[in-house]
Amino acid sequence: MTPVVLFRASRGRRQRGVVLLFCLIVLVILLIGGVAVMRSTHTSLASAGNLAFRRDLASQGEQAASNVLTAFKSGVLKTATLSAASIPSANYSAVELTANDQGIPLVLLSSSSSPSGTDFAGSTFSPTASDLAGATSDIAIRYVIDRLCRAAGTASTSTCVYAPSSSNVTGGSSQLPASQRPASTISPVYRLSVRVTGARSTQVFLQTSFTRPE
């Protein structure tokens, strides 16, 4: 009887060892899952924070649009004659500025306090207006305005991107009679490009195009 009892006790200890091994495996799996959930939570929180920060910078960048609107309504760009030539002090170029593949003028990508770039005609353009202040001291708003024309002077259908009047939008303009072609005085398209720089050199770029009756 004694050998049989010893045999059964040894078998029981072996079974308890297998259960312990499975428990350890399950604990490791749970630990890995917990770490993954924590990392996912931290990533989500970081993404939400970055999105909120980006939206805040974009909202502050609207100050540039307000300044430009004032300039075109009652300021240095209020008439077609005034906007026929570049005005560096207003960050305005009468000729389309060279841009990167995303359409952002290269002069706006410069980190220098005295940026300089070129326009489509190959001339140098150096905006001199100071950056706009953001809500906090670590936020700066820089912008440039360029007229989408290939030459300075009076806007024309041959040198500018323009918005024709509704009476002229009939298609096939090259085949239309002279009386139905766009008038010589047109409403050129202007482009406003804004760069908002925030904490840790974070940058947000905004861009819009607009026209005005002229």
C-alpha cells in the first residue's frame, strides 16, 4: 500500500505545477495587454492635445485675415491702382510669389526675421511688416499677400488669374466674339498665406484666395 500512496502524491504535485505554469502565462498576457492599453491611452491623449493646440493656432491665425480685409477696404490696398505695385511694408506682392509643391510661398518658409524670396518674374520680394502677436508671447503670426499675376501693373486677362463676371462665363472664350469676352478691367485673384508659429517651434500654415470688384 505504501508504494501506491507515494505514486499518487507525486502525480498530484506534477498537476499542480502545470496549473501554476498556465497561471503565469495568463498573468504575462494580462500584463502585456495592460501595457498596450496604457500606451494607447497616452497616444490618444497626446493626439487630442495636439489637435486642440493646432486648432488654437489656426484660430489665432485669423488675425491676419482681419488685417488684410482692412487693408483692402480702407487701407493701403483699397484701390486697384494701389495694388498694381508691390508694397513690402504691407507684405503685399503684385506679382505671384514662387511657392513649394504645397503652394506655400517660399518667402513664408524662411525663419529669418528679415525674410526674402522671389516672385514669378524673378524679382526679389522682401516683406517688412512685423509679425502679428498671438495670445501668448511664444506665438507669432506672419503672412504675405500676393496677386496671382505674372507681372505688376494693371491686371489683364493675359497675365492674371481672374474671376470673370457671370455674364462672361459662357465657355470657349477664345472663340467668343470680342463683345462677349472678359472685359479688360478684371477682378484678379489674391492669395493670402499665413504661418503661425507656436511653442516648441510648432507651425501651422493657412491659405485662402479671394477677389474684389475692381
